Amino acid sequence: MAYEYVAPLADMRFVLEQVLEAPRSWHACPAFAELDIHTASAVLDEAAKFAGEVLQPTNAAGDLEGCTLDADGRVHTPRGYREAYQAFVEGGWPALPCDPAWGGQGLPLVLDAAMREMLSACNHAWNMYPDLLHGAYETLKAHGSEALKARYLRRLASGEWLAAMALTEPQAGSDLGALRTKAEPRPDGSVAVSGQKIFISGADHDLTDNVVHLVLVRLPDAPAGSKGLSLALVPKVLDDGTRNAWFVDGLEKKMGIKGSATCAVRYEGATGWLVGEPHRGLAAMFLMMNSARLHVGLQGLGHQEMAVQNALRYAAERVQFRTPIVHTPAMRHLLLRAQALVEGQRVIAYRAALAIDEAHHHEDPARRADAAALAALLTPVVKAFCTHHGFHGAAAMQQVFGGYGYVHEYGIEQTVRDARIAMVYEGTNEIQAIDLLQRKVLGDGGAAVQGLLADCEAEAARIDATGDAALAPFAAALRAQIAAAGEVTAAVAAAARTDAEAPLRAADDYLFGLAHLLLAWAWAASARAAAAMPAGPFGEAKLARSRYAVEQLLPQAGVHWQRARRCGLELPALAR
Ligand SMILES: Cc1cc2nc3c(=O)[nH]c(=O)nc-3n(C[C@H](O)[C@H](O)[C@H](O)COP(=O)(O)OP(=O)(O)OC[C@H]3O[C@@H](n4cnc5c(N)ncnc54)[C@H](O)[C@@H]3O)c2cc1C
């Protein structure tokens, strides 16, 4: 059985049009006022063709071939990657959500999100190269000097040049405050960057002539810690055509995403220019990291979709005990849980992207502020929860393949290996959980989370208003999650007043609890939308799966809320 991808276009459209009512949101955003669901669907149809027909055929071969570093220090990507990238650029895909003023197509980020889901499903490793482009573009647009914008923005938006994000150093992973790479100011306004970075995705490759590094550095007068970091743009090729003074010392041999070049980079007085204010680099970089975090969450979603649709096909074909295994209750549970989780997470991830669109473009300033708070709250949840299930969900689907799932040619083992890194990079999932609870929830006195709870209550009230008794359990399940989230948030806030470590002990379970609240909302909204559709198999199946999800998957929320509530308990010593 070939390991293949069919973009879930009907589901994507259902989420955008029926569940999230994205066209209403677009009409309230002057930048997207002309956009309708038919045009949006046509864009996704074309993206699906690129992902399935051009990109997916390069996936398994690229995994076997990997990247190479030649004797001259040049990085080569697997066969077919360059051609796929050229087709991607010619199709105008890099510029999809960029500003028309910089050569972009000016389409909403939520459509870009759906495209990212497809690209990650079809070839995560290849997608690593263009995935950072949009974040680099946004960072430069918001913080770059006019000269830097003039030189780089159009070329990034078009995909003529690609970007890399250089943060990590051997001693500085999660703790970026420990990084040492230096930037010495020069009289001409540039800086000389020196130091060593590791694990830099796409720092060099053969897809574009130039690669633009955004590098976290320390100026000579920098205060210690993360407040002393600045951001520098350091290209591979300088304006006069000469090669800049940085070098790739090695490529990592990795568990997965083997077609993505993970580079150790040495900067030896390389020429760069500061982006944004000195010592404010982390704030500038956060734009890029937030965009990247949403993209990484979408990688997890893509992996789950790829895994579940292939597992479903396999289960329908594989006969044991004279029955296709898809009819066994055990396999049916596995597949149903996976499908329901993918469907719920898609609603959440697209909601986050829609919130980012509204935060930038909504005509009402109050709505923009609310949307920004929602986007900030949802981003770490999407990153951590979708990537957790990207790996664990793909591994669950590997079970459906039995022993064949362990064999390369069946494809699923690559998805499992590729999915694992997304739990680690762009801020590990533990760092996401701390960011969520300490900064996004407790940091604003609970205002953002109260806004989310109010949104969820509005969905429950909307279900009540339908008067449909079949939907009542969804409203009840959602209200139970709203109550648990409110109660646990208050308990953690109270514990934090006397015990600074309490939120750190609660963080992972709090994130998973909140993700389950969001799932309850997603399944409730999906059920309401499905019930409102003309009778037919799509809506009926959606309703049945949402009902199954609430009964079978929501009980897990109780475990997370209970553990988070007990954050006052000190942790015992570990056995040695
Ligand atoms: C394939 C790949 C691609 C990458 N791409 C890039 C890139 O393009 N650019 C870039 O700059 N970096 C990149 N990275 C680096 C990646 O972002 C780091 O590996 C990641 O941030 C974690 O840092 P670390 O590996 O040093 O782990 P550590 O920070 O040492 O963490 C180890 C473990 O401890 C946990 N931990 C650490 N501190 C805390 C804490 N305070 N509370 C709770 N738990 C904690 C972590 O969650 C993790 O589980 C990449 C890495 C890989 C493997």
C-alpha cells in the first residue's frame, strides 16, 4: 500500500466556513473584505495539488538520502528538493500571507496555516526551509531599518532568498540568556558577528542563492542574561556579491527530518546589521518565534492527518481472522480517537491563525486587542498540544500497521520519526507550558483566560439557543470544562502567591487541561455546525464523531485538571 496524502479539503472548508465562520471575520477586516469562501477554497485546492503531487513524492527518498556537506563547506539537499522549491516559488506560495506593498498576495494567515498543514504532512523536512520565511519577513517588516527592508523584504516575500533563525548555542538551549555570540559595532553602522551556533535549520542549502540569518547576539555593553540580547541580520552573500564570513562546520545526523540541514555554524567577524533596538533582540525575535510556533503546531497536525488517513486505508485492506481489521473494536477505537483529535485540533489551530489575522487587520480596535490576547494564549497550546499528538498520535497509528508499521516502505515509521522533533524545537513543550501559565495566564491577572472562558460560554449559549436536545450534552460538557478551568486557574494563582514554584509544577498539566477545554469547545462548535447543515453523510458522521470524542476523550481532562490543582505538593527526591 502506497503511503499517500489526500488533503482533507472538505474538512478544512468545513472548519473555515461553518465552524469558525471565517468569511464573516474577513468582511470585518478591510484587507480581506473582498475574499469569499470560494476563492479561499480555490487557493487551498491548488495548495493541495502542490503538496500531494509535487512535494509528497520527494518525502521518502529525501529521508533515505539526507543532506550532505561537501569539501568546500556547501550544503546539498536531497534530489528533487530544488525543483519542488522552484515550483513553490513560481506558484507564488511563499508570498501568500505577505503584504502586497512588499510583493505579497495579501491573503489571510489562516489560509497559509491550512497550506502549512498540508506541506508538513507531505514533507516536513522540505517544509523546514520555507517555514521560517514568513516569521523572518514579519520580524524585518516590524523592526528592520528602511535600508534593510528595501534590500531584503521583497526577496524574502517572494522566496527568492530564504531565512534561518540562529539562536541555539552549545550551552544555551532553552536558556537563551546564556548565549555568547558577540556583535562588535563598526564605524559604518554594521556589526561584526563572532561565535558558534548549533542546530540551525536551513542555515545553508542549495535552494536559493542567498540565506538570511537572523542571529541572536550580545553587544559589548550588553547586560547579562536574556535582557542583554540583540538581533542581527547576517546574510550569506553581501551586497557586493562576496561571501560573508560564516561557515557550516557540520550537519547533524538525526532521528528524522533528514532532508532538513541542521547546521553547526561558525561566525568569524561576519558582517551583519542590527534589527530593532540594541538589547531588545528577544522582543523582536518573538515575532519570528510566535509565527514559527504556530507553524510547528501545524506540523504536528499535518503528521496526525497523514498518519490517520494512511492507517485508515491500511486497516480497510488488512484482513486478519477473515475480517478487515478496521472492523475490530480495538482498531476502530484507535482510529476514531485519532480522527476526533485531529478534527478538534484543526479547529483550535485555525482559530489561533484567525485570531492573528484579526489582531492585525480587524476594523474594530477593541476586537484587535481581544484577538491579540487570544492569539497569545492559544499559540503555546497549539505548539505543545498539536506536536505532542503529532508524535504520540502518529505512534498510535503505527500500531494499526502491526509489524509492517516498523518497516520503512510502509511510510508511517518516517512520520513517527519526523514528528518527534516538533516537541523540542521552537521552545520545548515544557517551555511552552511555562510561557502559557506564567506569562499568558497569571501574567495578566487571568484577563486573557477569562476572555477565552467567556468565548466558550458564548458557544454553549449558542447551542442552547438552537433548542436541539441532541446538542445539549455538548453544551454541558463544555460548561464542565469552563468550570474546571476557572477553578484550577484560581487555585494555581492562589498557590503562586506563597509558593513561586507552584505554577512550574502545574504548567504541563495546566496546558493539557486548557487544551481539553479548547477541544470541548471545538467539538461542540463542530457538532452545532454539522447539525445546521442539510442532512447528509458528512454532517452526520461529523456529529457522531464529535459525540464519541466528548464521551471517550474528554474524561482525560479530569486527570490534568486534578494534577494541576495539586500544584502545592512538593515533589519528592528522585531515586538514584
Ligand atoms: C532538528 C533540530 C532543529 C533545530 N532548529 C533550530 C533552529 O533553526 N534555530 C535554533 O536556534 N535552534 C534550533 N534547534 C535547537 C532547539 O530549539 C533546542 O534544541 C531547544 O530549544 C532545546 O534546547 P536544548 O536542546 O539545549 O535542551 P535543554 O534546554 O537543555 O532542555 C533539555 C530538557 O530540559 C527541559 N527544561 C530545560 N529548562 C527547563 C525549565 N526551566 N523548566 C522545565 N523544563 C526545562 C526541556 O524542556 C528539555 O526537555 C533545533 C534543534 C533540533 C534538534
